[in-house]
Amino acid sequence: MVVIHLALAQLFFAQNSYLLSTKVFQMHNPRCKFLILFVQLVSIISFCDYVIRIRGEDSKHSAVKVDVGIILDLETEVGKVMHISILLALADYHSRGAIRIVPHIRDSKKDDVEAASAAIYLLKDVQVQAIFGPQMSTQTDFVIDLGERVRVPIISPATSPSLSVKENHYFIRGALPSSSQTKAIAAIVKNYHWREVVVIYEESPYGTGILPYLTDALLEINAFVSYRSGISPSANDDQILRELYKLKTMQTRVFIVHTQENLASRLFLKAKEAGMMNSGYAWIITDVLTSLLDLVDTSVIESSMQGVLGVKSYVPRSNERDMFTKRWRKRFRQEYPDMDQVELNIFGLWAYDSITILAEALEKVGTTSIQKLRKPDTRENITDLDALGTSEVGSLLIHSLTNTELKPGLSGDFHIVSRELQPSPYQIVNIIGKGEKIVGFWTEKDGISHKLKTNGKTAITNNKQLGVIIWPGESTDVPRGWEIPTSGKKLRIGVPDKGGLEQFIKVVRDPKTQAVSATGFGPDVFKEVILSLPYAVPYDFVPFPIAHSPTSQNYDDLVNKITSKEYDAVVGDVTILASRSEHVDFTLPFSESSISAVVPVRNDDRKNAWIFLKPLKAELWIATGAFFVFIGFVVWVLEHRVNKEFRGPKRKQVGMIFWFSFSTLVFAHKEKITSNLSRFVLIVWVFVVLVLTSSYTASLTSMLTVQQLQPTVTDLNDLIKNGEYVGYQKGSFVKDVLTRMKFDSSKLRSYRTLEEYDDALSRGSKNGGVGAIVDELPYLRLFLNKNCRKYIMVGPTYKAAGFGFAFPKGSPLVPDVSRAVLKVIEGDAMNEIIQKWFGNETECPKQDGMAIASSLTLDSFKGLFLIAGVSAGSALLLFFLIFLYQNREILATDDSIRKKLCSIAEVFDSERDNSNSQSTKPSEGNESLTAVFAESEASTEISPNLPLQIPEIGISHGLGESPATEGFSTTEPGTPVHETMSGKIEER
């Protein structure tokens, strides 16, 4: 048919051209020639247009048709926006695509049943190959099940995260789930250091689906949802206002709103009426509401939504989008002429991109393989669900759609991975006037930034702060995030009333007004901290009695009152403990704290007649005495044969052993030492004696001149061994500490005042008192400040976190109060409070543990004794080896061992004769030497006053021996031996 049309057209065009040409050549007028050429040109253009239309009609008749279902809520603005986008997407594809997509649009009319009926109709009667929609989560849930059953892909813009693509293999999400924005919202909360938020959500699957994801995102930044406020879409204005007044009575001032635009409009109008759009409040709206802000009435925005923050998906600007927006507006006016103009939003862009990737996927599957649904093989009467067939190409189509990308799409990078649309950067906007102002961006990789630049594939952030934000009430000050409720209710501050240690806490009740006031170190610090806060915090003190009885309440019970919500905080000398921090939050400590013990001191040892024995421990005294005797014995053995001073009667020799060794203590020995081995031993021993005497003198001097506070007990374990009683402060956690240290609970006694501490320690365990008081350092220092002459602190010291103020878990007051505590501690106010309640501690010596000069122990001198022992033992061993070698003839005899030992002993006891050893072989030299000795003696007797100028020359008679003239003593004259010198003496 097309060929015939073309042939006729060509014949007609050729014939007309021939006739016109003939006439032109017959006419000679130039104007006529121009007119004829113009007619020919028009004929050619008309012919080409005719040919193109003929071919286009033929291609329409020959292209493969594919049925696609569209289910939208056409009664809503969003549904109409997506409708126009879908029509334009199909038109754009048909201008270039190889297949023809036939859309079958059905209106769900905001009803779940209508949506299900439309889906069944499309799958059973039309037998579509894919469905786009529905747009509502409740409608989509059933349609997804139908698609799973007939293996037809369902592409839905529903945002509820409860619709899982992992559980539904034929479901493709064509919009970002609401859970993807939770980290962006959490980043805003973190940026302004808010700790608590209130979530206002719509009681529908759309509203509740975000809650678990938002809670988890806030927990990751150490924030949490303090309250969840669910509002039904059908709630009237009075119900909404009642709920808002309830929220107003709470402390939290940060609200996250996750509702659709209709409910949000009424909510913000009532929030304005309730006074919740004033300074100090912070409101954040989620992406759907922010993206559809143009659907909210302008009057509502201007009157009731000023200063609200919102997040929405970022759509980059492009020429293609601008051109499409113009086309979209024109088509919208054509389709809905009676409706007010609606602006294109993100859902319209997502719909356009979704239809585009669907068309491309259908084209990839093939133009010939797309067939109708296969009907079930049954002849029985079946329902509409049983009559549904199965798609032959559904598996191929879903495989093509599982991982696909449209770049660039109208909404940006439209990238689907595992049938889920991947998140894009989020815009953070501030509602000002009639519209919105962009104040920053958020990306999962870089977090918050003020500006966002798209450079290739990477989003680059410039800085980590948002722009200037106008908050509700036209304020530029960042809301604190919480406030004391405006209902006039004051904080209930629990304080311990224990009737003792009033320097730390004292509760006074006015007998007339019954007003409760608290004084002391803890309350004064708290009052100063409250004054340092940048806002007013009204409070009342509530006394908590801690009576002096075994069954009375303690500090743990006081802290637990916060958990039971009887108190809003606890102030006083409350120690920060790990067990308590599990139930409450503590501020930073305002006072250090550790656990130690105080015991009585002993009497002054300076009055003791035996104090001179104190510098050395008993074992050191014994070791020193033993070494004196040992060294004396070694010197006696080495000098006995060659030194007359060490010979004589046995009693004299025994006395010499003790006398000589002990005389070295004061370096008063006058006996001559002739053996080199003896000299070696004495050199080492004299050094040991020098160290011992110096240490003894220093220790004794310290004991006699410095007052020593010696405790009766130095270790708490000694109290357990001796069965002593131990005291502690009533209601304190110290009792649990002592129990963990294996103290018998029957040996523990509690006290309340410092006077009771003094009385119990003075009486002692045997007289109804205690042997030690175990408490925290602040109390013990105050006690020692008054009784420093009677008691002393002993170790070890067990660390504790210190005193702090307790608040409920997650209380927004904790960070501010902690910062205020630091300001007070660093300022002069803290010194004034300490001076007021504890005064100066200069009256008593500072006690940082035990001020005791301990006696010297043997461990400190083991090295010296080891050196002295080894030196003396080595000399003694060497002497015996030489002695036995010199008397080897005796050992070589055949006598019995006893006789040998007796012979050896006789030789050792005998004095060594040096002259005999020199005269065994007389010679001329020896005779002359004898003459010299005689002449020398004679000359000495003749001239006793003649000064001796002859050096002493020692003549060794054997190893380790020297002449009798050598030694430590020089009282006897030396023996002259030089012949020349003796001759000169004789001449004089």
C-alpha cells in the first residue's frame, strides 16, 4: 500500500514538473520564471512531508505494542503531577523508541480497595506487562503481592520503608524511602548539640514506618527520642491542640514532624495558636512535606511555619529540566484547565525517570518476545485471583530493572541498585516568607556542608556549618533544645538529711513557713553553678532522711528517687559510682574523692630509752654483729703465724678476734697488719662499716629531731587479721567497699559526725570503739584538720570519681551544668566556698600518707654484706690453699688423717721463724747483712735523737707475708738494710 502511494506521488510530481518546465521555456518574462521555481520548491516540500507521514503511519502499524498499567490517585495533586510526567515520558520515548507502550491509567480514588480492583483488572483483563503505582503505601502493599504472584514488575513511588524490596522480588521502589533521610535529620540535631527530640508523626503506615530508623540514627549521635506523638489524619483541631499543649509541658523543644501536607497545615496553625512557634523552639519537617511545600496554603506558611527547617532530595539544575518544566506546565493546563496551577515536584521527576527506564527495559527484552500472560489451565469456576495468568517475560524484565541507571535523569542520577533507588544528597532549607532558603546540604560521605559542588561523580563539601538560619520567633540564636516547663513547676532537688558533717550538707526547715533550705559545701557549689547558667532554673530542695539505724535508707536509695521520678535531681556529697551511673547521669565532679583510712598515732618514741636501737631492724643488727665476728676471725687466721700481736694465750687470741673487728667500727685499731690478704679484707670491711655508720647516724638523727607520727596500724589487712572493728560514715557506699575487702560485716560500725569518729578511735576496738575509720578523703581531711596530733591517714588509697550532681538519664541539663561546674571550679568562687566551710589547713602539718621514718632493713645492705663475705671468704680460702701447699710433706706421709690434722694444727699454731729461712744456706752476703743489722742497732742506741732518713724496705719471706716492720702502725722504727747508709751512720 505504501509503495503504491509513493509511486503515484512520484508520477504526479514528475508530470507537474514537466508541464511547468515546458511553460517556463516558452515564456521569456523573468518574473514568471521565478514564480515557476517557487511553485516547484513548494511541491517538493509537500511531497517530502507526504512521504514522511505515510512512513510514520506504517511504522505505527508495524511497531510492537506493550501494555503497561498506571495506578494513581488522580484526586490528589501529587497523582496529577505524576500523570502529566508519565504522559510526557511516553511521548519522549515514542519519538525515539522501537516499541510502542500503551498506558492503561486507572484512578485508585484514595481507596485501597479501588487500587486492588484496578490492579486485578489490569493483570486479568488487560494483561499488562508492568505496573507503575500505586503511590500510597497501603495500596502498594497488596499490589506487590499480586505482582509477585503473576511475575509482573511493580514500580511504585511509595516511600514507606515497611515495603521491602528484599522480600518482594518483583517490587521496584521508584522513590527514596523515608528512612534514607534519617541520618540527614540526625546530622542537624548533632550540629546544634541537641540531646532530645520529640517526633510528631501521622498515625498511618506512612508515618510509623520511619520511627525505628529515626530512633537508631539519633542513638548513633548520642541523642534520643524523648516522646512520640502520634496524630490521626482524621483528628480534629481540638485534639491536635490538646496534644500540642501536652508537648508544651515537657522540657524538649525540638520537634520533628513527619506527616503529609494536609495534616501538617492544621498542625502548624495550632502550634502557632499554642505559642510553640516562638523563640526557643526548633521544628524540622521531613522530605515529603518539604518537597510538597508548594501544596501547602501560602497563608499557613507565612503565619505559622516561619523558621522551620526542612530536608528534601537535591535535584541539580539543568537545561533539560528547565525545558521539561515548561512543557510540563503547558501540558498540565491542557489536561486540567479548571485546576489552579501546580508546580512540578520531585515525585513528578521520579515518575518520568521510572517510566523511561521501564520503556528501555522493555525494549531490551525484545520486540518479538513480549507475549500475553499465560492463562491457568483449568475449566472450573474460578475467582478473579485464580484467573490471573503468569507473565512469560516478567523474569527477564525484572532482571533488566534490578540494576539500571539513567544518567542524567531529570531528578539527577537515577540509579537503581538491587531494585532500590539510591540516595542522593539532601538539601537543608529554612522556611522564610512565602518560600524556602537553602542553608546547607548533607551527603552520607561528607555530612553537613554549607555549599555543594558537583564535580564529576564526587560531591565536594566546602565547610561543615550551615548558613544563617532564622528560627521561629524571627530569632537568629540557636535554640537550646529544651526549657524548664512553662507550667510553673520547679525542679525537685533531693538533698541528704543525715544530721552530721554539716560542713558538707545541712538541711534546715523554717518552723513557720516550712520552707526547706540547704547549706554546706555541696549546696553552695550547686547554687553558684545555677547562677552561672545563661538561663534561670527554679528549684526546691526536698530533704531525704538518712537515719542512724541499720534499716534506714542510704545514698543509693536517694539516687534511685530520680529513677522513680520522685526527684528531678540530687545535690549533696553524692559520690559518682559506676553502679549509680547505670540509672542516672552525673555532671562533672566538683570535688575530688578517694577512699582511705585514719588510725590513732603511737606515743612519741623520742622518750624511749631504747630509741638508739630503732634505726636498724633486728635482722640488720644480727647480721652486722655476725659479720664483725666473722671478719675478726678471718684477720686472726691470716695474721696468727706471722704477727705477734695475734699470738699468745687463747683468751688473748679470742679477745683479739672481737676487739680488732669491733674496733674498726670507730677506726681505732692500732694492731699492725702484716699480711696483704688481711689488708684486702680490711679495706672492703672498712667501706662496709662506713656505709653502715653513716646510715645509722642519719636515721637516728631523723628520729630524734623530727616528730614522727607513727600509726598503730599500717595496713588494713592487719585489721582483718587482728579482728579489729572498723568505722564508716552512715549511708555511705564505703560499707560495700569494706565488704568487698573481706571485712566481717559484724565488725563494721557506722557513725555520722566527726565527734563520733574521734570518740570511737579514742576508745579503740576493745572498749567499744574502732581501730580505724574508713571514709572518703574530703571527710578524712576535715577530720584530721581538727585532730592532726592524734590521728594519721594510712594507705593504700582507693580512687573514686568524686562528688557530682545527679540528674535523670538523658537530661539536657547535664551538659550545661557540667560546663557551669568547670567555670565555678576555675573561678574564685570555689576558693571562697572552700575557705568558708573548711578554713585553712595550715594549723596542722599536711599528711599525704604516713609521716614515718622507717627503720633500716637488711634488704638495703644485702649487696654490701655479700661483697664483704665474698672478699673475706676468698682471702681465707687462698690462705689455706697456700698453707697446705707449703706443708704438703705432712699430707704426703702415711700417718692417719687424725695425726695429719694434728700435725697441720701444730704447724699453724707455731710462729713462723723468718731467720731460719734466711740462714739455711749461709753466705757472704748474709753475713754482711747481719753485720749491718748489728751496726744499725748500735748506732741507734748511741744516737737516739738522730733522725731516721732511711726508707723501709720490706723483705718478703713468703707469699702473703711481710717483715714485722710493716703494718698499719708506725710506732716502731724501721730496720735499715742498705750498707752504704749504715756506714754513714757509723761515721757520725
